[in-house]
Amino acid sequence: MVKKRTSPKFTKEQFLQSHQRSGQEKDILAAVLEDNKAYTIAEADKAIQNYLKRGVK
């Protein structure tokens, strides 16, 4: 049997308190992540990239 390894998940608050992110990244995460929901690092990175690539309306 092969066990699937899952990535750890973190809350929006944990990302905002992290020393691994710049101030700009924290500002973006504060705007795009939902409260009371957990995200993997990859999901947070993707949210930042999607925000930076969005078009101007």
C-alpha cells in the first residue's frame, strides 16, 4: 500500500504572520484568501500569481 503524502495547510492568519512572505505578498494574501479556510503553500502562491496576472477593468 502506498500512502499519499499531503502538504500541510495553513490559515490566512498563519500566512500573514509568517516571516517567509514579503509585505506585498502578505497584502495580496490578506485580500484574496478567505477567513477560516486552510491553504497549502502552493495554493497561496497560485493565489498571489493569479492576483498579479489579473486584468484591469
